[in-house]
Amino acid sequence: MASQKKTKHANSLVVNLVLLLLVVIWTIPTLGIFVSSFRNRDDIASSAWWKVFPHKAWQTVAELDVKELGLNPDEVMTIEGVSGTFDEFREGVATPDGKQITWIGNKRLGRIEVQEEVWTVMWDFTLDNYRQVVGGQDFEFTRPDGTVEVVPGDNMLGAFLNSLTVSIPATVIPILIAAFAAYAFAWMKFPGRRPLFIMVVALLVVPLQIALVPILRDYKTLDLNGTYLAIWLAHTGFGLPLATYLLFNYISTLPRDILESAFIDGASHFTVFTRLIIPLSVPALASFAIFQFLWVWNDYLVALIFLGGNPELELVTQRMAAIVGSRGSEWHLLTAGAFVSMLLPLAVFFGLQRYFVRGLLAGSVKG
Amino acid sequence: MNLPQDERNDEQALGASLLSLIGRTLIAISIPIIAFYVLYQGFIFLRDSKAPAGIIAIVAIIWGVGGVGILFWVFNNLVELLPDLWRGRLLPFVFVGPAIAIMSWYLTIPTLRTFWISLFGRNGPEDGLNFIQLLGSDNFVGLSNYAAVFTDSLMREAFRNNLMWIAFGSTLSVAFGLIIAVLADRSKFEKTAKSLIFLPMAISFVGASVIWNFIYEYRPAGQVQIGLLNAIVTSLGNQPRAWAQWVDISPWNNLFLIVIVIWLQAGFAMVLFSAALKGIPEELLEAGRIDGATELQIFFRIMIPYIQGTLISVWTTVVIFTLKIFDVVWVMTGGQFGTHVIATQFYRQSFTNRNSGYGSAIAIVLLIAVIPVMFYNLKQFREQDAF
């Protein structure tokens, strides 16, 4: 018994270690962006983000004047007890007590620094990156040497508002329409019920690419391109099969007696739907709502095609993609921007994780 | 024997069913159309107004959501005014009609329309010609777009890459999801671990591309490497690389894009597997252990067969997902460096090159690729017999 217990314990140690390793690998990418978004513009460009963790770095403890020491860079020199050529000192020469002597600059105008390796962290954090990315106005960036540089803001706030305006109706409208349909499929008898539901199931996996060209033509005829309505309707259309399917699965399992007693009391379908079914289906409605919200908020393709013509309606994902395209190496903007774009999805995710998981378990495949 | 009477009843019934058919169709179509018209007028007004963005946003949300709700209410009340028989016939279509009409407009009919467009050249079928004239027009190219899809070298590259995406992307997503689910099931830190692995699911593809671009960030040798991967590689004494753009190892540079999707998708697989594993009866596992099975044997002989159904559905979901992959490739490389996939080719042909015939053919190919899954789903649905 004792030995079995021991192997079990060893097993669980291995299990936890492997799990920890995987979790660390999975978290590092996000952590890197998060940490970097608070670092100074110049720090991000000149040093790696993990320098915020304790690490050993060379720090100058003394400066020596070349002329005072009377050194000739063209021959072998002896400084602080170690000797080497100019090129060797340029690279840095280690002393026996762990210091490093480095020649800074060229042969004529150089100076010599004595450096010591010490534990340090780079904790020079700032909110400037967020200020620049979020605001729409020009942003004044003060360099370490005091000069001021004016850079245009990225107006992430405007994009954020646009994304909200797109996401909320594009989540609520399909749910409303799908809930009515799911109720009809579950509790009403009508001709064509089965074939219509088979259509819903078939549409679950149809790739939305199939619809983009014809729908864009319709929008052109209706002069709808670049309006909120265009993208709400598109997301409604693409989200409806999954919404109807999920809500049907839920609504059809509600106990029959409740409904029947309501009908006996003379309630109409509409009353039963709004007073009974909707309140009872809140868990299913919530889980699909989270799903659709994240999907719409994170969508790039549909926005690119139906809103692409109107720069005023640019969404968060489009804004981000534009920054990647035009200023792909300005990491202070990219990191802060990426985090602004993730803010709401992450809040929704952590706040409502339980419903989200339930939605996934209900069997969601989206076309 | 009142034959005439019966006949008259039949006639009445026929007339009634015809009327109800018309009524149903009218309701199914008119709710979305009226809704659409009201919303449309509102939007044209909003689009042209000069109000501040915040106010437009709030008005738009109320307008859109409220408008749809009110329409259902109005139509329901109209139908409630009808006599019982008619109410019973029409009411289901007030409920189900809008969903069906919108799905048909956005998905069902477009499959046919896209197929039709794919038979034509650059600009698709011309307006104002009838069916026969269209078939005879110069623009009609028959199936030659499809021939081009399968012979074009960029398309072949896209097919090859999509196969890589499926082979590596979906398989590894499922594998990692399964491994993590099994490990987490035996750990005390199950909840925290699962949350952290699942977290990338909330991040957009565009955001994920930024995150991984930062990891792959390239600086010439000798400079400080601020990207994690190059920092590791150079500290081991190797050359820094621009990983996703590394054409010399093409097609393997695709793997650097595929990793991103594995990172995003493993959490999805993990959650579903985790739930399925919890459904395995404890006695079954205990019995296996008593018989002296090793943990590996238990994994392969008991767990895997038990969760087979979940395994298949997760795998097909992830395959469909990777088949349509677009954002990651588009933002990371734009399809250059040998990384085009079917969906980026579709976008490039349809919207950059404005060759809608060719683009539509690519979309149809994508549809054909998911048809086996569609049939599998339908078969499952028939077997459930819940209907």
C-alpha cells in the first residue's frame, strides 16, 4: 500500500510539473505583450521585455580618462591590472575580481568604464503608450534628452466605440430572432418544420466566404455598404444557424407540463414565449450571447469586407491590423493597442467563463 | 353518401390551404422586409448625421435592437386578431419566418448564387440579360475557373498549405487539448491551469498575430534581440531569423503561423475533453487499475475509446476552423513567403484582383471541402430522432 501511495505521489508531482510547464508556455506570449505595453518606448526597442524580471547586468562603477592614464591605443595596454589590445578592450576585458573594463568610443576620443555585474530590474513603467494609442489627438512624446516629438494618436477609443456599436446589436438581434425560431421548432406544429430544421443543421458548417460576393452585390444595390446595419445583418445571418440550433436544443428540453398548464390558463404563444420560455432559457441565451459577442468583437474578415469602405466606422481589429501594416515595428503602440483590443473580451471571458464553457459543451460548430 | 358535400369541403380545404400558404409566405417575407426598411431609413439618417460618435452609437443600438423586437410584437398582434384556425396556421411563421428568411438570404441562396457567379469571368454575370442570353454571353466561361483553381501555382501552394494546417494545426490542437485535459484532471490546480490555457480563446486572431509577431521579432545578428524566440536561438549560438518570412525552409515556415492557431485552439479542445473525461465512470478506471493496467494502457484502452464521440466532433470542428483560416495569415504575412491558404486566395482574387468569377470558384471549393462534415452532422441528427 505504502509503495503504491508513493508512486501516486511521484506521479502527481510529474503531472503538476508538466502541467506547469505547459501553462507557462501558454501564458508567456500574453505576458510579454502585457508587460511591454507598460514599458517606455525606448526601453521596448532597446531591451527585451523579460528584463523587468531580476537579472544580472553590467553597471558602470567608475570612469577613467584615457589621457590621464597616458594610454596608447595602438599597443597593448594595461588598465586596472589587466592588459589587452584596443579591440579587446572594445569588447570588454574581465578582471580577476569579476569586473569588466570596457573602452567606450573611438581611439582618440574614448573613455574607459569599469563595470560591475549586479542584480537589477528594469522597472521604468509608464502609461504613455496607452495614452498615445487610445486618444485621437496628437500626442507629445518627451525623449529622455528633453526634446519633444509630436506623434498622431491612434484613436483606439473611437474604434472601441465602433466595435461596441457593432457587437451589441449583432449579438442581441440574432438571439432574439433565433429564440423565436427555436420556440417554434420546439413547441409548434407547422408544415415544413422538419426540412427547415434540416436546413439549419446543414448551414451550421457552411463557410461564410460563400456569401461574401453575392451579399456585397446586394449591399451595393441597396446602398448599404459601410453602415452599421450592413454588418449587423451580416453577423445575424452568419450567426443564426448556430443560435437557432443551440437554443432549440435547450428550449426543447424544458418540461412540457409548465407550458401546457399555461395554455390551459388561456395564455397565447407570445405570452408563453416572453413570460415563460425567455426567463427559463437565460443560461442558454447567455452562453450563446458570450459566444456571439466574442466572435463579432474578434471578427476581422466580415468587417474588412462590409465596413472596409468607411474609415469612420473602423473597428478595433481593423485598427490593429492597420497599425501592424503601417508601423509593425513600433512595439509600444502594438502592445498597448493589442491589450486595449483584448480588454473587453477578457473581461467577458473571466466574468462569464461558466456560461461560456456551457455554450461550448452544448456543441457549437460555427460556419 | 354526400359526395357533393365532401367535394365542396375539399374545395374549401384546398382554397383555405392555398390562402394560408400565401399568408405564411407573406408573413415570413414581410417581417424582415419591413424591419429592414425601417432600420434602413434610420441608418441612412444616422450615417448622414453629424452627431458625436457616442450618441450615434447609443441611438444605433437602441434603434436596431428595439426595432426588431417591436416588429415581432406588431406581427404577433396582427395574427392574434385573426380567427382561431388562421391564427394557428400563421402564428408559427411569425415566429420562425424571420430566421428562415435571413438564413436563406445570407447563406442558402448565396451558395447557389456564388456557384452561378463562378461560371462567369471577371465581372460575373452581366445585369439585364436573361438566362439564355447569359449562357451565350462572352462572359460565360463554364467550368474553366475551376480548371484554373486546380492548376494555378498559387492555388496549389494554398492547397498544400491548407493540408499542412489540417495535418499539423488541427491534430496538434486536439493532441495538446487532450494531454492538458488528462493532466489537469489529476492536478490540484485544475481550475487555474484550465483558465490560463483557455484564455487565448478570448483573443482575436489579429491580437494573437501581434502577440506572436512580438515573439518572432527579428533584429540583425549582433543587435539586442527583443523577440523571445530569436533571443533563445542566439543565446544558443545560432543565427537570428525572421521566422514566418523564412523562405529558405518553405513550406515549413508555415509552421510558425500554425503554432499561433494551436495556441488559440488547444483550450477549446481541452474544455470539451475535460467534460468528456469527467463522464467516464470511476469504477471503469478503478477496474482497469486493479487488473494491473498501466496509466498509459488506461489512457489508450479505456479513456480514448470512451470519449471517441467527443474526439471526432472536436477534431471536425477544428478541421473546419483551420480550413477557413484567414486572419492570422493575412495579418502576419499577407500570404507572401509561400504562406497563402485557400481563404487568403479567395480574398485576394475576389476583393483585391476583383475577379469575382475566380474568387467564387474558390469559395465553392471551400464549400465542397466541408460537405462531408455536413453529411456527418445530418446523419447524427437523423439518428438522434429528437424531431
